[in-house]
Amino acid sequence: MSRFLRSEAGAVVLWVCGSLLLAAVLAPWIYQAGMNLAAAAAEKELPGVLEWLGAACERSTHKFGRFFNRSLMLSALVLLPLLWRRVRAISRGGSIMGDLRPVSPRDVCLQVVCGCLIAGGLLWLTGILLASAGAYQPRIPEPALGKVLRKTLVPGVAAPLVEEWLFRGVLLGLWLRFARPAAACVGTSLVFAFLHFLDPPSGTVIADPTAPTAGFELLGKILLHFADPVFFVTDFATLFLVGWILARARVRTMALWFPMGLHAGWVATFKSHSLIYQKAAGHPLFPWGVGDSLRSGAIPLAVLVLTAVACHFALLRLGRREQV
């Protein structure tokens, strides 16, 4: 364990833990600042950005978890220079991206499009079949096309760029220096799944969000969420497998473009399906077969296994093409 903590991957784990603790400290203060800004925006007109931010804080009055998430982002950024210095000291200034190699523009496009079609196509087909089976029903009224495109395309581009650079670029690159590829893929996938589920269980209430210990109270409830077997099997397992598929794609291609395509396909399909469809209450497939969305349940998990198989053969073909 001590050898791991002295490695680059260990430095990343310490950075994550430190960010969580700092977020727990900052969350009550950021919540109070948000409520003060919301009150000021209600009393008088503020400059445009502050007016918009105040309205957003007002809508989140009873959503302390949202302030915790923003505190976590801030904490991660504040501690990032310390991580960077630690990694450079361990690696003596070496590249943190590991064995990533340059890819021609034509192959970049091919990898992104191929990944997007595989991930998005299989997930969208799953959504259609589940809707046909009655597990999901169309939302009434139907969302406007512009809203669907706006809420689908922006995260479909932004999330893959940021998360693939951080998780499969930096984190996996560091982990590959310390461990074999299989162990590195598993380790980074666990971190990826964990950080995607830092939301408290549904119905969680913090009595006094301004109390100094409110952030630690929420963090405790979030961690207890992982003891729920339904959550662990139907939600955490799917995100772990998503992370593993992305990590394996990065290792096999020695690039981030195929993982970015996969990630974009999943995010765009997940967002659009959630906007168009909603869970049909009382359906026998819930909660084990399928959850509130396409990212949870045994059926989405099985589809991810098919996606992994499709990616294996697609990467074999892409690899042969590059050798020609």
C-alpha cells in the first residue's frame, strides 16, 4: 500500500480523497453564499451574470447536493496544482499521458464516428425495445426539438472531451506506469464509476445545510448509498463496465479518439432518451431489469457486454486498416 501511495496513481487517489474532504468543508459556506446571492437578486437588479447565478441558486434552495458537487469541482481545481507538482516530482518531469501516440486526421474521424455509432446505436436500440415493452413511455407534452438538440449535443461533445482527457488520458496514463494494463483499467474504472455517483440517495434531507458539518453529513449519506445492493448492481456496475470499455479502447488504440466516440454516443443517446421518455411506474422490469434511465439495470448491463464485443471486433478491423 505504501508503494502505491508513493506512485503517480496513488497521488491521484489522494487527490480525489482530499478533494472530497475539502468539498465537505466548503459546501456549507458555498450554500450560504448562494442563498445570500439569491436573496440579493430577488431584492434588486444585479449585473447579468450575477442575476442568472442568483436565479440558479434560488432554484437549488432545497438541493444541497448540487452545492456539494460544485464544491467538489472547486476543490479538485484548487488541489490540482499540488497533484501536478507531486506527479512531476515522482516522474521527474516525464509525460503524464503515457503511451498515447499521434493519429492521422482521417483515422481520428474514423475512430470517433465508429465509436459513436457502436455505443449510441446499441443503446438507442435498447431504448426503443424497452419502450415497446412498456418499460418507458413518451413524455407529455413532447419536448421541443431545439431543447432536445441543445441538451444532447452540448454534453455529448463537452463530457467526452473533458472526461476522456482526465480519466483515460491523465489518470489511466499514470496508472499504467504503476500496474499492468488490466489492473490499471480496473482501477481507473472504479474511480470513474465512483465519481459519477457522488449524488445522495433520492429523498435525502440535510436538516441545516449551513451547519459546519453539513458537508460531512451529506458525504456520509453518499457513501452509505454504496451499501444498497440494488444501487450497486443496477447502477454502479454499469458505470464500471462503461469505464472499463473506455479504458480498454484507450489501451488498444493508444489514443483517446475511439473512447471519445464511444463516450459521445452514450451521452447523446442517454440524454435524448431521458428527455423523450420517462419510466413507466409499476413495470415488472423495475428495478433489477432496468432502472430510472438507460444507464442502470441488468438489461443495459447486458447491452454493454455486447458493446464490448462489438468494440473488440471493430478495433481488430481498425488495427488491420492502419497496417495497410
